[in-house]
Amino acid sequence: MRESKSGTLFRIPALMAILSVLAFAIAGAAWTSSAAADNTPQLKEQKHCNIVFVNDVSGSMKSTDPHGLRYQALGGFLALASDSGNKIGSLAFTDKIVATQKLANYNGMAAKRAFLQNLQNTPVGGYTNIGLGIQSAIDMLNSGKDPSLPSVIVLMSDGNTQVNDSASGSDQDAALQGEARAVEQAKADGYGIYTISLNDKDSGYPANSAELAQIAAGTGGKFSEVSTAADLAKTYNLFYSMLFPSGLDDQNQSLTRTFPDSGHLTGNFNVPAIGIAEANMVLNGPVSDIVLTSPNGQKLDKNSLAPSTFASGDYTVIKTSKPQGGQWAYDITGTPGTKLEISFIDNANLSAGMSVTPSQHVYKDTDKIQVAAFLLDDGKKVDAAHYNGFAAKLSLMDYNKKVREFGMRNDGDKFSYALPALSKGTYIVHATITGQGFTLNSSTTTLNINSTPPVKKADLDVNMTLWPQWMPVISNGNTRRIALADAVSDSHHKPLKYAIQSTSFGADAYRLNGGTVTVFGNKLLSNPFALPQGSFTIRATNEYGSYVDFNVKVTTTNAGLLATIAVVAGVLIVLCLIGLTTFLATRRRFSGTVSVAPYDETTYAAREWVDLPRNGNGRGSRRLSMFHIDGLDINTRNVRFQATGKPQVIMINKGENLYRNGKRVGKKTVITSGKEITFKTGADAKTGFVVKFNSLLRKKRRR
């Protein structure tokens, strides 16, 4: 649909420009890149899909989208989506699934309004379990999708998976493990996850955009951050473009006009003669009446347009199915002086197909390769009459990324080109058809000329044990190097080049160097929201540009709990051993008497011995303080005599300054029966004490 030259045209606002990148990427989910081994004509470029909207309604969303403006965005999408052919579903999650709408064909504006109302009625509150939301969307697609259509998931959230107040513990770990598994399953099932981070800078609750970007990257989806929740009101154009790349040179046009004193805005717009399934007129601003006039003069007033009109807030979408080609006119009534933004968005069915003849895995440089391109309307070839005004070119990219273009011949019902002789290597070709305001790109085909691609031997499955960083000897930085050559073989027997096509790991958690990927486990441990497992899709390319893709799956085992258990167990064992040793020590008998007397080398007075235990049958130990020896310059409670059950005792010294024969005494001194040992209380001291032990045990006779 095109606005006539009256009025000022401009591109959709900055946010829309950014998000349109995401939009057309999702549309690319319906485009496939085929290998030369499967060069059957691609007669249907998908214009419909299965889509599940995953809506975060946790408590933080009260801050990041306080007015629920995302529902206006979703309403705009529903209005713009084709009235038939799509299967749409939704679910709302916190730390549990709180609402679902199963995949179905919501045809007509009444069904779409009911779908939106159910979304809006979902209460907000609770924690956030993003993995649960993704897994539930996967389950919904697997059980209810149309298998002939591509499938996508759109996740709107502020990130920050958190299932308890502390964002830690076994429940939090389980939630992150579940999120990682869900991302891996979405990738394996071919469901791109397109994430929109709601990050209102004024909310005081910052979004975790890195988490959402990681989810998108890990599934081949796209990520976009919205800093102001109010901008979401314009993202309905984004949602439309996600599904329906029209191929029109100006698919989304927008103009802003001011109501004159008459209160009437008039103008014209054009609808192409072929390939338009639905024409959408989007009004941003209050209006009181509208009249459309078709190229044949038929007038459609507000009442006749009501069944095909969808209003959401200040946004109004008017849909015309199978519109007549040619110039249309509009007459919109509103309040003089107010501004109205008008957008024209077409749901186009026209696409480009391509075939390559012959179809084979590897070509010889002498093979004659013919390429044909053709127009498709709703997946069916158009007749020759519609080729007037269209032209086509063929793009050929070699393994050095050099692109050559060739004009294709119009054969009436198709375009054709015979490729010149190609040298050894791998080439990628696609056709582009232009005309009547359309630029249509076919899917791509890979041609291997005298070059056999590398062969995948097996995907790699690697497990890492992540030890706590406070155990550096064991953890060794928690790095794991993965040799990629184990996954592929190449008949050319020369080194391959490796490139990461996609990964669910954050950019700081890995490094690719030659044929080795290094995963840094400490980066996963240091980020409480990092996915604890993930995968890499890696492309191995030989010197001629032939390639093969393979996957490296990396799972992790967090040994933090194991390490804690091991440490606690070790402590308990040590305590048990100490307790056992102490118990045994207290049960041993003296079987004799320990005698202690004061020592003073300046006097020759007779020694006054103090004996303990008095009957010689005591157990355990006796402190030196119990002998009541006066004048010792030490803490006598730090010296004790330990029974052994043998004809000896052990004196245990806990740090006191004792000397024997001029040498400092250690912790233990063995005192055998019948011997006297003198201890001084300093290196140069003249005083101290004397100890002797008299055992009551009889010596065993020798035989």
C-alpha cells in the first residue's frame, strides 16, 4: 500500500527501526537455505506461522510496564495478523504458569479482541521463572502447532530469573538448570526465541537484558531492549513484520498529518495489482469517522468497516482483505489542530522461488548448471501475464565472499540463467526479483564444485565439574578446553577453519582459538543468572569454502554443594577422631604414681614430693597445678601428665617456657618408670620442678 505524494512520508520511529531488524529476522524463520542435494523448486515461501507469546507477569512488571502498554502492542499485532492461516497462542508466567491460551486460528476481529482481553485480565505478582515459561511454550508448540508452518516464541520480560528472595539455593539452581534445558530444547526443535527486554530506566528495577540476549542468541532468535515502556505501544508494527515480510520496497510507511479547520484529512494510497492478501491502515490518534473509497468507486463507511476494525487505546487498525489493485482514497474526520499518524502495512502473498538443475551434492567443473527463478502468489506460480514489469538477477557468492551478479532472462513464465564454468570451491546462489514496488529474494542454494564438504562424525557432549573458587587447587580456574577436530573429518586432509554460528553462553564465558573452544566456568559461577549449561553450533570450513555444521553441548555439575558436604564430612571425621582419642586417653590407667617436687639449685634442702594419683589407679591425666608446687614462673594449668596404661607417662606442655638439659622442651616428653627428670622454667633459670614416675606394672619375663 502506498500513500500518494501529498503529505510527508517518513520512516517509522527510531525504536521501530531498531526492532524491525528483529522483525525481519523472525520472518526469516520461514526462509530456508537449502543444499544442492535438495534443489527441488521451493514453491512456497511461508507467509504464516505458529507463534506463542510468553508474557512475564511477575511482580517487577508493575514497575517496568505499569500501564500495561505491551497489551496495546499485542493488540496491534493481532489486528495486523492475517485473518486466517496462523496459529497463535499465549501463556503468562510468574514462578508458575498462571494463564494459557492454546494455539488456535483466531480469525476475525471479535476472536482477536477476546484473545487480547484474556491476556489483559491476568493478575501481576510473584517471582520469575523464565525457564518454566519457555518450556511451557515449547510444550504448547509440540502439541498444537501446524507442522507445515515455521514456529517462533516471543518472550516479553525484564529478565532476572528469581524464584526466592535470595536468588540462591537449590530452588534457584534448579530454575536456572531448567531455563538452560528449555533453551537447548527450543534450539533442537527449531524454535527461535525472540526476546524483548522491558527495561524502564525510571522503574528502579533494572532489567537483566544480558539474560534475555543470551536466550535469543542460543536459539538463533534476536534480542531487542526497550528502555521506555511507552515505546511498546508502537511495536505492533514490529510484531506484524515478524511474520509477514511483504517484499515491498516500502512495506511500512508512515506519515503524520494535522487535522485542518474542516476536521477532514483526505489523501490517496495505492495497492499493487497482484500479491496483496490484506491491506492494513493503522491510525495513531483519536478519530471520529473514516470513509475509504476503492478504485472502482465503492465507498466503505465506518459502519461497514466495523467488522474489520480493531481498536486498542489510541490505535485503530482497519483491514481490507483481497483489496482491489489501484488507487484508493481516504477521508478521516477528527478534531481540528490535532495530529494523526497514519501507517500503511500490506500483508503480501507474492514471493520468489528458485530451482537449480541438475540437483546433486557435488558438481564437476564441466557440469552445465541452470538456475530458474519464478514468482509465487500464495505459494503458487503466477501466469506469464504477471511477469510484465518484473526483472530478475542472480547473485553468486564464492568462498572468499566475493559476489558476482548476473541478469536473468525473462522466459515469460520464469526467469533463467546458465551459470558459467566455475572453478573448484563452494558457492552460494540466490535470485532477486524486482518490479511493481516489490523486491523479492529467493532462498539460497549451496553449490559444491569439485569440493566435498567436511563430514560430521558426531556432535560433542562435554560435562564440566565446577568447583568453588575458594578451592583453587581443585578448580584450576574451572576452564575446559574442547578440541573441535574430534567432531569432523575432511577428505582434503588439511586444517579446517571453525566459526561459532550461535551459542547460548554469554560472550565472556568462552573463547574460540583455532580448533579449540575454551569454556570459562568461573564466569558461570560468578553470575547468579548465567545459564549453567548450553551449546555451540559450530561451522567447520575447508580451504575451498565447503562446510558442515555441528553442535557442542556443554553441561555443568556444580560441585559447590558436594564440596561443602565433603568439607563438613571431613570436619565431622576429624572431630570424631579427636573425640575418640580423647575418650581413649581418659580411659587409660596410670598404673603407678606421678611424683613432683620443687627444684632450686641454690639450696640443698630435701625434696618434698607430692604424689598423684595417691593409690596409683587413677585414669586420664593430672594437671601440674594439682600438685600445688609454689614459686613456678609458668601457668601450671598448661602442663599435664597423661596416663598411657604402660610403665610410663607423657608430660604435655602447651606453650610454657620449660627447659631440660639446656634445651627447650617440646609439646610431649616421655617419662619412664624409675627415672627423675628436671625441668627449669627458663633457659637461665635456677628453679623449676622434678618429675618421676613409679609404675606398679610388673615387667614381663623373657622366655
